[in-house]
Amino acid sequence: MPEHSLSLQSLAPEKLPRHVAIILDGNGRWATSRGLPRIEGHRKGAERLLDLFEFFLSLNIPYLSLYVFSTENWKRPRHEIDALFQLLSFFIDENLKILKKNRIRMIVSGDISPLPAAIQNKLNGAIVETAKDYLLTVNLCLNYGSRAEILRAAKDAILFIQKGQTGQDLTDRIESISESQFEQYLYTKDLPDVDLLIRTAGEQRLSNYLLWQSAYAELFFTPVLWPDFSNDDMFQALLDYQRRIRKFGSI
């Protein structure tokens, strides 16, 4: 039986996560272990995405966040950074029509202003072109860091407080900010909290990724390098998730 059919038949639809976040780790190691340049691992990892999107669509999982480029990744060699952006540009050029045809929306979390102007234009164009009639939202976390996101949100909330109603006490303005209101200043304001966070390649840390959004996420760590992470591996992660008892602080 094909793994795709196996997944559909073996998972309980009512227990599937709504929002899955993935740290796509191990691309460079995949390449170097084969004597290839690191960018070839990133290229192989990018090729994996369309199949993953199709798998999520088949299971009606509506939200997927991908850690594509972190605020710390600027420390990498410049030639690798440039190659990553070129790969992103190629991915959009090659697959935008496929995304639209399959009703996949693309959004971005992070500050893309330092990215090359051509990349910004392509990202913004893809966001606009896929914004309607979608079944799956793919959130690309680009130049993203959770601490920077929360700090940005706090600054925006302060500006909102400062512009409060004339005559309203400052303390009252501060007290009026709830968690749900604060979340409106996050990049992910239109997304639900993360239910399942997956990290490939054996590392067991969050690396400044969606910390607010993953407060009650189930964590799944696997030694499989991202380019080798198949739909069967995704199925195993979802099956493990369905075995968890999510209590959210209750008993």
C-alpha cells in the first residue's frame, strides 16, 4: 500500500494538529556527507516541500510553518546566504502556479526588509497571488527570530498604549492589554497556536523559533536529516502526536 494511502487510513482526522511547525535542519550535513556543496542539501530540501504540501492537503491540515532563514543565519558565509536567496527565488518562479492551482497560500513571518529587493518583490507578489481561495497556509519564517518578534510586538503595543484615549490613565491602558490583544502584534496574528513542532537532524532545541506560539506545542525530534524526511516520517510524527494527552495545565 502506498505510504500516502497508509497515512490517510491510519490517522484519526479528529486528532490531527491544525498547525504544524518544522525546523528544517540537516540540509548542510546531508550534502557534506555525500561530498557535495552545502547548497545542494538546501536544494534537495526545497524539492521535498511540494510533496509535503500535498500530504498536508490530503489530511486537511490547514497551517504549516517552516523555519527557512533565522536572524542568526546571517552569520553563515555570504556565498551560502546568496545561494539560499537564489534558491528561494527559483522556488517561487517554478512553483507559484502550482501553489495557486492547489489552493496553497503563502505568507511570511519575519523582517524581510534586509533581503534583496528582487526577493522581497517576489515574496510580496506570491503573498498577493495566493491570498484567496486557499486550503493550506504555508508560513515561511524568513529572517525570523522569536525574541526579535516578541520585542517588536512589545514596542508596537507600547505605541498603541501611548496613543490611548485622552484622559485615560496610563495604568489602565497597560492593564487593558490582554494576551489575545498582544498576539495581534505578532507576525503570526492570523494563525492558531502551534500544535506540533518538529525538528529534524537530531538536535533537541527550539533555536528561537515560534516561542510564544509553541507554548503548548507537542515537540517531536527525529535524527532524520531534512532532505531524507519522507511522508512516512511525517506520518510517524503525526501518529506520535495522536498518542499524546494534551492537558494544557489541567489534569
